[in-house]
Amino acid sequence: RRTTIGKADPDHPGMMFPNPNFEKFFPDVEIPAEGTAAEPVNESRSSCIRIGAFSVVRRIIEDYKLAEHLKRWDDRGKGLLLDLAAYSVIAESNVAQHFPDYAYNHPLMTPQNKIYSDSTISRFIREIDDNDRVEFLNSWNATHDKNEKIYVSYDSTNKNCKAGDVEMTEYGHPKNDVGAPIINYSIAYDMTNEKPLLYESYPGSIVDVSQLKYMLEKIRGYGYEKIGFILDRGYFSKANIQFMDSCDYDFVMMVKGRASFVHGLIMEHMGEFESKRACSIKSYRTYGMTVKAKLYADDETDRYFHIYYKAKKQASERARLEADLDRMEAEMDKIKGREYKLPKRYEHYFKLTYHKDKFYGYEEREDVIERELQLCGYFAIVTSEKMTASEALNLYKSRDISEKLFGSDKTFLGNRSFRVASSQAAEAKIFIQFIALIIRARIYTLLRKRKAEMPGKPNYLSVPS
């Protein structure tokens, strides 16, 4: 069997450029340092070096002392890893092959601004191991004041992956299902100090609601005690609530107005606050009130239910529900007399008639539809800590920052695809993107505060601009 171990150098007869196979088959042969005839690197730089965005990124790296948290690396390793994070933010890409083009006309943090080839970068990424990632997260979280009360926004996302050697990829429940296995990972974001705290990657088959407990244990292991969590409705479960109670953690959690355990509470207080100016939350053009109640039958603690009504939300939700019902009826009219099993969602709104597996007709469940029409425009937030409806809504709305983090991760960091062929490389890329997220979140936060001070909303104060 033959394999390629390098490429002949036309300018130096008898010399070659070795590839990774050379190191595999000839591990004892010492490869000369980069920049020699063995691996020529274009040392020339562009006559115009772009320093603007790089200066901002480097300032944030210095302010956060990110290089000091990379304790296991030498100067070359620290510089290259931070360069890859800066590349993700500035070029909005994670493609290793394009990094030398970026390095050609940007300053670098590697010693002597050394440009490394894409093969060196790929090799470097494969060398990042679990110890490197754990050491960074331990050091990063050690700098936070554990006596300060903070609220943490926790959310997760998934990415499709078709690489066969990535062990974390499993079939699960992706938001955008293309029939491929997925990788899940989650981020805990400190809303009080406006910075990401830590991340966790896990197999695609594990659902978000069960993963929360493991993340809570991890955060507890870092020594955080005075902490509250801001969660969306996807993490609501009795087990999660009880576990947060056992850790003495507070929570702020969104629930839908149509949710079975809260719609009775809304119906009970409907008409008490929707037009009262004392209940107005002007910044969101919403009305709200707070009531105490149990979250589930055997709950030992009273929770604070903040019930809200928004007229604009009511109009849009009613229109959406009416459109969904019309679409369902049109679909059912098409399949009458055919063998067809409709989804359970149809059974919620209609009484369905089958005969010998054939669908024959439907009738509206008027009581169900009328109740849901009444609940349009209403939503609720549950908190473990006593606060006003306005305070609870402001806390939950601040979660938009972490939502935008995931948007920037996929859209503005070029991380929609990992472009890896092994589990170790996938974990390494998630780690690099987490450092990039720390940098980008700081830029976004500063711009958001600057925009809030200005009378208008200039479109040039975005991170890419």
C-alpha cells in the first residue's frame, strides 16, 4: 500500500514539504521549525494591516486577562488560540483553511506575529484536550465574586453534524430537523455582570429539560451560592424546580398562558388588572399583577405568579390561532375518506371521526377553542423570590442578551457548522467559540449601553459594523 507523506519542493531538489502522514510513519524524524525549507510559510505581510477591530478585541482580552486563564499553554499556544477566537469574531468564520488569509492583513497575538499554515492550525486544534478546557473554566470562574447575588440565564442549542467519528452526535429533537444526528451544548450567562460563565456539551439524544440538573451541579461545584436562574418554558419540570429548591437557588421562569397549571389562575384574575394604570408596565406596554400560589399539588413553598396582558400580543396570537385552525380544517377536508392518522394536536381542537382506519370527519371542540381565544395575549412568569410584576418582566427580558448569544454563535461566528472529523476536534472548536463568545458578548454589551444613551437607534452601532 502506498500513501503520500509530502510534496516535492521544486525550488530545492531533494527536499519536500511533509504532511501529517509523514509524522505518523516517521515519528522519530525531527521536522525543522516552520519557515525553513521543510515548511515554507509566507512571511510577507500586507502593506495595509487592519488594526481597528483587532484593537477592540485585544483590549477586551487584556481587560478580562484571558491569556492568564490559559495556564497550560506557552506563549505560542496562547497567542494562536486567542488569534483563532479573534478570527471568529472579526472574520465571522471558523474555517481553518482561511485563517492564513486573515493573518496576512491583520495583527496577531502569536510571538513575532507569526503566520501559521492551515495544517498547523488543524494539528493545534486536535491537540487541545479536556484538561485544557477544564483548567480554563476553573480559572475563569475563580475570578468571580461568589458572595455577589447574580442571575444566570441558561439556554442550549443544537447543531447538525454528519461526521461519522464524532461520538457526541446522536439523533435527538433539533429545532431545525434535517434528518441528521446532532450535538447539543448549553451556555450559562451571568446577567448581572454580563458575561458568559461556562458551557457544557452533551450528546444529541439528551433533552434540554434533563440536562439542566447536570449544569446546576456543575455551577454549584464552582462555588456559586447566591444565584438565581432565568429559564424559558422548555426547562419547566417538577424535578428541576425541586432540585433548584434543594440547592437554595432562586429562579425566574416563563410559562405560557395556555399551560394547564396556570390558565386557571389567569381565568380567576381576568378583568382585574388589564386596564388599571397602577398595573401598567410602560416600557413594554404591558399590564401585570402578582399573586401567590403553589406551583404543583404537593409543592411545599408558595411561588409568585406574575400574570401579564398585552393587547398587541392578543391580536397577533388570536390571528395565529385562527389561521392554524383554518389550515387544519383545509388539511382534514383533503384527506376525508382516506387512511390517515392525524397528529395529536388536531385532536386537541377537533373531535375526529375514524372508521376502519379511514378518516371521515371532524367537529370543533368549541369549549377548548373559546378558552384559548380568551387566553390570547396573556402570559405568566413564575419566580421563587418575592418581586413585583415589573421587576420579574425586566429580569426575564434581560434574557434576550443570551438569546442573541446563540444567534451570534451560529450567524456571526461562522459556527453554523463545526467542520471537524473527530470528537476531540469538535470539543476544541466549541471551546474556541466559547472564548470568542466572551469577547463578542462584551462588544455587544458596550454597544447596547451606548445605543441606550442616544436619542435615536443608529444602525451602525452593531457588532459587525
